[in-house]
Amino acid sequence: MIVPPHPAAGGPAASATTSRVPIRVRFAETDLMAIVHHGSHLLYVEEARVEYLRRRGARYQDWIARDMHFPVVDQRVRYRAAARFADELVVLTWVGNVTRVSLRFDYQILRGEQVLAEAYTTLACVNGQHVPRPIERSVLDQVLSPETCP
Amino acid sequence: MIVPPHPAAGGPAASATTSRVPIRVRFAETDLMAIVHHGSHLLYVEEARVEYLRRRGARYQDWIARDMHFPVVDQRVRYRAAARFADELVVLTWVGNVTRVSLRFDYQILRGEQVLAEAYTTLACVNGQHVPRPIERSVLDQVLSPETCP
Amino acid sequence: MIVPPHPAAGGPAASATTSRVPIRVRFAETDLMAIVHHGSHLLYVEEARVEYLRRRGARYQDWIARDMHFPVVDQRVRYRAAARFADELVVLTWVGNVTRVSLRFDYQILRGEQVLAEAYTTLACVNGQHVPRPIERSVLDQVLSPETCP
Amino acid sequence: MIVPPHPAAGGPAASATTSRVPIRVRFAETDLMAIVHHGSHLLYVEEARVEYLRRRGARYQDWIARDMHFPVVDQRVRYRAAARFADELVVLTWVGNVTRVSLRFDYQILRGEQVLAEAYTTLACVNGQHVPRPIERSVLDQVLSPETCP
């Protein structure tokens, strides 16, 4: 086996709330192989994560004001098929794992029905001095709620 | 446990050949948290991988001419501490795993003695029709050899 | 005077056809000054140009198939005010200049009514050997036509 | 004439102090035309500008501490020939224009003797409230001095 299983390969749990975020591939995101550069996928899942939060009324800026910072401490992408210039992709996004001090967002990058890639990003919750701190209950509730904003 | 162990955490095997590639952080690679954006690390390890190969006389272009293409099929970065603008980093690079049809490059991104991140990228060997094909022995020998070019 | 006048400062000519392309600022596009990095504006106007063309049924891919390539030979951005994370921008896009062998796209990057930046990109028309060649009449007609695709 | 003259086309004045900054093209900086994407040139000249300053003992961070901020207010690149993956480029860098409240850095991006592109970036000097303020004499002297740091 070349590549170990990816946590997002099975898709979201039946109980998970999800968002589907459309992304159009930019010219600048391709490389000389005439496919989307593998680093661009991190831009897509970051945009999807921000939009996932926005649709639930959550904003990084507000969290920072409450001294909760969420740096990325781990991320992995498993690439299954190439994306190409001008493709209309959808990033299926959900929360795959929660601990007292971290959130793991899981993603499938889709073109139509095809899964082009699976990804996750794990965010730690830290205070302004980079010390781990518990995620407030209200934040967690918001993150795990269904979409409420258009 | 928030983050599973990363294959590169233990460093290179005693038998591994390694390269140390210096990288200077660019202004554009930072984000509004005033740290290096987590996507920039993929640029650093890609530059390190290309340089690792160059120091062994190997070039992607030559492989493509022999119908061996090496798309990235999997990558993971475990972030331990932030890199910052103008930091002088070193990417310690080695081959962490080899199969008949794939190579996994492992990396530690260092600032002085400190490990800022561990990373790997797995490259599959495919032909022009994206069908997996064995890596030629001469290519493997070159990839696993010590540095020969300045 | 610090900065010479920018061709797009006056906005589109009364006779020009225009497109308004929405762009949401990504986190990765910011820098440590907590504003959008000045290089990101090139991504925005490129996305806007592609979308301008798409809404007129034009695609780079089709042009290449007819041996018309359009490399960027000149670009300039005049920055008036900072864009910020999560801003919803609009890129007002039009063709500002046409010669026998080139097109200049002009842009204003807007946040609401405010002009954050003026930009242009000049594309030369060349064949596969990079020799300048006339833009076909049908291509020009398409580029200068009103929006037809949703 | 398709493209107006670029200020950096003539090269540095005889009296100008210059720096030559080497840059290796990264894989991720290419696009599907198999050339360096035109946006990547802004990364190169920014790296060159920072290195130009570093060789004169000047650092953005120190200027910020003295309430002098230098946002980019204008930039233009004139592209003459394509750069390609793994090219070893040199960015010839000098100060092309100075006013009481701004600096214009000029650049030629070279591959060997060939000029691939000419560029400039104009930086305004502002205080923390984004109000233009004079550049301190000591800063100007440093910026216009010859290289002193290795």
C-alpha cells in the first residue's frame, strides 16, 4: 500500500452537519504539468473552512477578540485525480473530530460526483501566548450547528 | 492525542542519505497572523526536493522524457512552531519510503536546532497515461545516492 | 507627483462593455501587515479577465487550438487603499485598448463604491513560435461584445 | 506601440548603487503554459528588494518600530521573455526615484545576459495612521548606500 487511509475518505458521519462550497480553479493555480498544483488544494480547503464558518455566523476575528486563536497544527491531502484550469469544484466540508483544545475539519474536493482529493486540517485552540486553552462551549455549538446564513 | 505521529518526526534513518537546503522566508509567504502561512511550507519542501535531486544529478525533465511522471499523491505537514518573515530556514530532506511504484520524501523544516515542522510528500510513478509503472532501477539508485553536485 | 496616472483611473469609456466579477479575499492572500498582499491583486484581475471572457463565450483553450496565444507582456497596478481578509470585492473589467496584435484589459478593484486599486494587463497575440500575429476578427468581436452567458 | 516604455528599461544610472540577487524558479511558480506565471515576478522583486535592504543593514521591522511604514502604492512589470522552471535568475535592483515621501525601486530580471523583465515598485512612506510622512534622512542614506553586509 502506497498511501495510508485518509480520515476523510469515508465522508461525513450521518450525524455531521456539512457545507458545500463552490470554487472555480484559477489560471495561476496550475503548474507546468497543466494541472492544479498540489499546494493550491490548501487554498481551496481554507476558503471552504472560512465559508463553512461564515454560514454559521462564526468569524475568526471574533474568536481572536475573545483570545481564542486557531493555528493549523496538522494537515494532510490525499490526491486522487487532477483538477484543471477553470474546473468548477465543490469542497464538501465538515468537522471530523473535536477535542477539548482542537478541531479537525475534513474535506472532500469534488468535481461533479468524482472525489479529486480528501483533506483535513487540524486547528489547535491557543491563547495569545500560544498556550493551549479549551474551546468555549458556545464556539463549539456554533461550529457544529447547521448552516444558518445564506 | 490531537495529532497522530508524523513519519518524519524521528528524523532520517542512520543509513539514509540527506540534503540540507537553505530557504529564506519571503514577505509574501506570511499571513495576517504575522507568521508564515501554513501553505507556504509546501513551497519550501518542494524547493528542497528539487534541490535534493539536483545535487544528485536528477531532474524531473529527464524523467518525463523517459515517460516517468511523479505526481504528488499524498502529503502531510505537522506544524510545531511558527516560522516568521526573513527567517533563514533549513529543510532537512531524505527518502523515507520506497515502493516499486512510489517514493516518499520526508522533511524536517528547521530554524537552527528547532524543528518547526515535519512533512512528507509521496510521489507515484506513472506513465503519460497516468497508469502506475515501476520506477527504473537507475532512477532509484540516483535518488538514494549521496550528494554529488555542488 | 509620486505615481503617474493610471489608464484605468478614469473608468471605462461610455461605449465600453464591462463585467463586474465578485471576489472574496482569502486568508492566504493577506500578509503580515494584516492587509492583502499587493501580489494578490494580480490573481483577482486574472480571475476577472477569465470570467469576463467566459460570460462572452470565449475561452483561452479554444484560442490556443487556433494557434492564438495571449501571454501577458505588461501589467501595472496602482494601489489606493488596502483590501482586507474576507472583504467582498468586485472587479470592474473592460477592454481599454486594442491593437492589431494586442489587447489591454483594464480593471478597477472595488469594495462597495470605493476604488481600492486600478490595474491593467496587456496581452500580446502570438503563434506557437511566439511570433506576433493578428487577432482574428471573430475573436475581437467576441471580446468586445456584451455579456451573453450567465 | 503596444507597450509604453518602462522606467527600468535603461538600467541603473551610472551613479546608482545596485545589488544582484540570485533567485531559483520554483515548480509552483509555473503555470499551464509551462512558463513562470506573470504574478511570480512580484515575488522575485520583493525578495530582491528585501535582500537589497538587508545588504545595507536595513530592515522593514526597524522602520516600523520608528513609525515608518512602506506600503506598495504602484508597481509595473514589463515582460520580455518567459522564465522557466529551475531557471537561475538574477534580479538587478536599484533605487530609481526618490521623493520626500516615497521610494521607487527598479529591477531587471535577468537570465544570464538576457533581460526577461523590467519592473518597479513604488513605496510610500506613511505613519501608523496611513498619513504620508517624510522619509528620515538616515533611512534614505542607508537605502542609497553601497552594499555593506555579505
